[in-house]
Amino acid sequence: MTPVMPKYLISYRRTESSGQKPEWTSFTTQSEASLEAHAIRERVDRRISVLGEQLWGNGEVAWIGGGRLDDVLYRREEAAPEMSIVYGLVEE
């Protein structure tokens, strides 16, 4: 039996131009290793550079725990307003 790799939801606040209201955007990733804040930040930095987006907020990364996808998305909305990136473990 193949071991299941953990799936993470990574959300970040972005803008496409200065003065624009920030909005959350999200993606999932799977990794054999446990992802730490610096690895999450590297993945977001790569993504925004490819998409031409700007990261909004203080640049901090916060763990928001694990749970069903809808639970993780709900906790994302409770993040501090200045928080740039949040991530959590999605349980299948």
C-alpha cells in the first residue's frame, strides 16, 4: 500500500497593483516532509513571481492547524489582518 502524502492548503493575501484591496488566494501542495514556514514562504514567493502578483501584509507565515478543507478555509478568515500567508493540513 502506498503511503498517503500530507496535503497542505496554502493561502496568501495578494494584490495585482498598489492601492488595490488585498484578497486571499489559495493552492494545495503535497509533500512527504513536514513543511515549515520558510518552505511555505519559498513556494509562495515562486508562485507570485510567476503570476506577477504582489504579496500583501507583513510577510509573516502562520500555521492554522489541520482539518477538513472547509475548516481550514474558515480559520484562514480568522487570521490577523496584517498576516500575509497562512497554511494548514487538509485531512482527506
